[in-house]
Amino acid sequence: MKKIFFLLFVAAIAVACGQDKAKIKAMEEEAIALHDEVMPEMGTIIELKGLLKARMAALDTAGIAAIDTTAAPVPTELEILYSALEMAEEGMKNWMHSYEAPDYKKSLEELEPVMTKQLEDMKTVHAAMKKSIADAQAALAQ
């Protein structure tokens, strides 16, 4: 009887560990899917930054730049959009640089906080990239 309880206990632990690892795997897959969705947009960001820079240069040469050179410059809408694109681009680079594939030999208690942070960070990068691209495209279309 003791052997049966021991075997059931071991089986229950094995099933629980498998479910824990499945949760981590699902989080990893979601983070990678979000990454894969927006990674191709890095080229779009670079292109939009170039277009914004050209538009800003054209406005400067047309004499639309600030007249009062003694005052602190106020960022224009185009500069703010450019900065948002840069931050989104940098966010992706930082996420990729700091990404750690889960080591499934570790316990759930060790893996879950790391994967939760990586997933939340990728969600933030994903949203920042989508928004900055849409905002820049809208401004350039005017």
C-alpha cells in the first residue's frame, strides 16, 4: 500500500511539474510571437526616422524654426515623434539583448518571475513600436 501511495505521489509531482513548465513555455511562446510580429518593423522605424529628419530639416531651412534663439528650444511634434521612434527601437534592442531563454531545469519559482518580466517588457515594446509607427505615419501623411 505504501508503494502505491509513493507512486501516486511521484506521479502527481511529475504531472504538476509538467503543468508548471507548460505555463512557462506558453509565456515564452507569447513573448516570442510578439517579438516576431514587430521585429520586421525595425526597418519601418529606420525609414520613418529618416523621413521625419528630412521633414524637420526642410522646415528649418524654410525658416519655420524658432525665431528666439535665446529661449530653450521647445521640441516640435516631429521631434517628439522621432524621439518616440528612437525609444521604441531602443526598447526592442534592449529586450533582445537581455532576453533569456528559460532554463527548464530551474524551478517554477525561479522561472516564473523572469518570464513574467520578459513577457511584460515585450508587451511594452510591442505597444511602443505599433504606436510610434502609426503616429509617425499619420504625421507624415499630412
